[in-house]
Amino acid sequence: MATHMSRCRTWCRLQRFGIAAYRKYSTGGRYPNLSLSTPLPGIPKPVFASVDGQEKYETKITTLENGLRVASQNKFGQFCTVGIINSGSRHEAKYPSGIGHFLEKLAFSSTAQYGSKDEILLTLEKHGGICDCQTSRDTTMYAVSAEVKGLDTVVSLLSDAVLQPRLLDEEVEMIRMAVRFELEDLNMRPDPEPLLTEMIHAAAYRGNTVGLPRFCPAENVDKIDKAVLHSYLRNYYCPERMVLAGVGIEHEQLVDCARKYLLDVKPVWGASSATDVDLSVAQYTGGIVKMEKDMSDVSLGPTPIPELTHIMIGLESCSFLEEDFIPFAVLNMMMGGGGSFSAGGPGKGMFTRLYLNVLNRHHWMYNATSYHHSYEDSGLLCIHASADPRQVREMVEIITREFIQMGGSAGEMELERAKTQLKSMLMMNLESRPVIFEDVGRQVLSTGKRKLPHELCDLISSVTASDIKRVTTKMLRSKPAVAALGDLTELPTYEHIQAALSSKDGRLPRIYRLFR
């Protein structure tokens, strides 16, 4: 009973102290200007978790005896992403175009160790893993995400999938069918962006490097067989042209696995030697690629998309190895844009130039979006626009005027907004483990090192309005690349588009017709 009474008295004292303290500090009587950052009296100093310098964030790189580079970035968590990165479609100059497309589809099929794709997937499932392969113009990435405890199995599986694929005749035939279907789907889908991206690259770099097709051309589907694939793999899938990248694992552990499974492995196509590697530098040519196409029935249904003509106009920018890459990235963010039905606040880009100057003023335009494609030896900044076929000429003039206005002085507020948006997008994307993996792999493959996010943020912060003006002036000196898809009756000639981009106001030359 006495113990109970003692507890009650203690509780009452605490309550009185709490109420008194609340009155004392909430009324501001004693501390009228107390800020939230000022520590309260009588409260113990908090102890925060700390990181041992920068070493937790640094990308560690080791080169093995055979030339293979092993790069890793530690990240908290029980899962890791590991993969092998090497050549892309730009290296197919001496081969039938489409080999990269075939290899992407054939990835993680039967190997020397695994009888089928199902066996590979079952093995990965034991470690909660998934696998994927993606090709681009300059890289091919074989990636696996799984539990850290299964790293040994993952690297063994990657080595087998990349260096020991069986490439059986029935597998190649199945992939031929899949590629044909994908090519048909590419021409039928309502979203024309993948097709336009192919066309603008073909126009900008006619017949060389990044201008070579990423998707297998229909006429090459039957030409690509096991012998052609082995010939390509023998030249390009050699250790000195590869990077083994990992995120979420200890570097020493990844290096040990690389030595075990990738150091003295003989590929199924025999000894690899980079003797016949295409080292061509991208040659920007400019030009136009047109595809007349009936877009009236692209999207059938209760609310079909109206018939649109799609135009993409691009100019040469720079490679991602140059200092001007960061100002171009800020310029691309400043142009922004999107679809006419996008909604949201500043974070959605509603204050970018293509929204304010184009979509808000011209209700008949369905899309105006800026894109920046950058490679290790060249780059392309382009604007994609969509409108009714009858207003194509007016749409092209609006886009050419926007290109010319890029060379004007950028406002302080819009420049700061673009830089802040670019930094936030960069940091948000690098929250994702697969994105970090791709960033590590690409940078190490092309430069042998990696710029860390805080370094990139510092470079973005240092961009000035004069930098934007300088890179735009340089860009406007190049010949335009034009891709046009749909009803092209009202499309201006290439010479007229070039003249508009060389003028002071971006206007197309006037044309006079006797009869309409």
C-alpha cells in the first residue's frame, strides 16, 4: 500500500513539473526568441550515427591480371546488384546490324552449366534474385539482383551466361520470331518515341557508330546465326573490354569471386582477342529521315488518340567526357517540356520553357519535350513535338524559334530552378540500387573511374548563364538532324529548317503559292 502511495506522489510531481515546464516554454515568458535549433536546458546532448569519412561512399576499382575491371560501391541492405557491362550496337560496323538486339534476347538462356533459362531462374529464386539484360548504343548490361549471401552463385551464373552460352539453333530461331514480333510492335504502338529516337540517330550520324540501328533491321533477321554471333563475341567479349560492377557488397568479396569465375575462363567461342575492334569516332553528319505513315488508326478504342504528325529536330551537343556536358544537361532541364495533359507543380517541369512558351500558348500542340543523348565522343540535344498534320509547318517554326531563343540570356530564377531540379533528379535516381550499378559500370567502362554524386552537384551549381549561352552558340553552328513521322504533306524542306536555325529569329523562309 505504501509503495502504491509513493508511486502516486512521484507521478503527481512529474505531472506538475511537466505542466509547469510546458507553461514556462510555450508562453515564451523566459525564452521569448528560442529557435528550434537551440538545445533545451536540462536535455542530454544527442548522439548521432556517423560515417567513417568518405570511404563508405567511394567507388573502389581493381584491375585483374587479364584486364577485367572490378568496380564496387557499398550500400546498406541485404540485397546486391551485380553485372557485367561491355559493347553496344555502335560496334556493329563490320557485322550485320542487330547482333546486340539478338544477344539481349538470348541472354540467360541455356549455358554450359545450366540446361535452360528455367534452371537459371530457379537457381536465382533460391537467393530471391532476378536477372535482366539491356542493350543501348554503347553498352550491353547483364545484371542480377539477389541476396548478398548468394554472391558466389550470382558471379558464377553471370560468368556462365556471358562467356559460356550454348546459342542452340532452336533458341536462335525462337529469338528470330521474338525480334520480328518486336519490330511489328514498334511500328504499331501509339507511342512513337522509340522509333523517332532511332530515326534521329540515323539522321544525325548517317551510317556510322551511334547512327547504326539499335533494333535489328527486318532484312538482317535471317542473316544472324550462331557463326555470326560467335565472330562478334570473339572480338568484343574479351576481359579488357568488360567491367564487373557490384552495388551493395564488399569490394574484396567481389574481387575474390571475379578471380574465381572470370580470371582463367576460356569462352565457348575460343580465345578472345580484341584484334578487329571498331574504334571509329562518331561523325556527326546532320540530315533528315522521313517516314510517311498513316497515323489515323494508331489507337483504336472508346477514346482514340487523334491523328498526329511527330517531328524531332536535333543539333550536336558534346560527349559526356567534356566539361560542357554539365551546362548542356542544365540547358536540357531548362527546356523540359512534356505532354499537353501533364499536371502538377514546379517539380513536374510546368515552369520549363517548352511548357511556358509552347504548350501554354499553342493549345493545338500535343507534345513538346527536350531530350539529351550523350555518348563518349558526341552528343545530341533534340526537341520532339506532335501536332495535327495540317499545322506541321507552324509547329516546326515554333521549335526552331525555341532553339534560337536558347542563345538568349537565361533568367536567374529559371537557371536556379533548372539546376535545383537537375540535382534533385540526380540524387533521387541514385537512391535506386540498379541505377547506381548502371552509373558505376558505365563510368568505369568509359573513363576508368567514377565521379561521385556530390562532385556532380558541385559542377551543376557552378553553371552560369554565360555557360548556357556559350554552349548554345556552339550548338547552333551544327547542321540540324530531323526525323519526321506521319502525314508529312505540310513538312518544310530540310533547307528551310536549316535556314530558320541560321536566322536571328528562327522563322522559316516565306513561301508564296498561287493556288491553295
